Amino acid sequence: MDLNELLEYLEIDEPCEFEYFENLADLIEADEAIPEETMFQLFSETDPKIVSELINSYFDDMLEAMPDSSTEMYALIENIKRSLVGLLHSTEEESLLRHFVEELCRFKVWYTFESEVICTSLTDASEKVLSLRDALILSRLEKLEEEEYQYDFEECLKYEIDEYIMSFAEIAAAADDDEEEKSDLMDNGYIYDDEMKD
């Protein structure tokens, strides 16, 4: 899949139009493999701030859909989110943008194809093994249908984030803390101006 084919799949004309939740969801959840180079061409022309907001929204939505599970699973998803956002905060260098694309591609392949969640029906005890993407779809469907499932995420916890990438998660966490601090100041009646940058 080249860039033009990807843009057509995402139903946008230019990479700069990649700015909606559905764009990111379609990209990550696509059944087709998307080459890293194509993804790099796409994200070379997008707004990192917008993409960062999309990733936060997408992963938060994922956590909301998560059925009852271990705290380790929540922590894993949160760490993946923070590492991706942290890399985006540092994409001035081409090498770091490539790291972001590599990590996003690795996550997409794992999330959509390689991850394994054992879903056990509480009605007849039958089991099926689904990718995390499909398990979360099943979890959402539970709210509309009568059949309920128990979910085993043990295999998913084997997803690894290396220490180098995790350091970017700390960048994202620090950025979040800065935003919260500014928000607290505003809530307490302080006015933000250039003097507060020092």
C-alpha cells in the first residue's frame, strides 16, 4: 500500500487532513498491513499536536471498552499511549519520527493481528481466541446482546516496550503534569501570560 492508496483508504486527500478520531481508528484497525515507509510519509506531513490528541483519545476509548481486567493490562495500554505521545513530543528530528512510526506500526500489528485474548462464554463455557482489537469489539457488543464473556489478557501482557522508548513516556507524563499545573492555576484565578513561562 503506497501513500496514495492509504489516503484513499482513509478518505482524505492530503496527509494534513489526518485530524479526526476515525482517521486514526481506521489506520490502526485496518485489516491490511501498511508499510512503515508509507506511514512515515503520512506522519511527515501531519500536525504532531493533533496526532498526539488523537492517540490520547483513541487509547482512552480503548480503556473505556476494556472489560474487567488486571491492573497490569490497564498499565500496559497507558504506557504504550504515553510512549507514543512522548515520541511525538520529540519529532523535530527525523530519527525520532521514524521511532514513532516504528512503534505505531508494531502496536498496530500486535493489536490487530498478533495479540491473543482468550474469551470464555459465561453461557456455555466455550472459548475463542481473539486479537485485542476483536476482543474489545466483543466487549462493546456485550452491552447490546445477552451473552457475556470472561476475558483472559495474560498473553497480551508479553508486549514489550524497551527502556529507550519508555523514556519518551516520561516526556509525555511531564507534559501532562505541566498541563494539569496550568489548569490548576487557571482554576484558582491566576491569569496565564508570558511572564509565567519563566
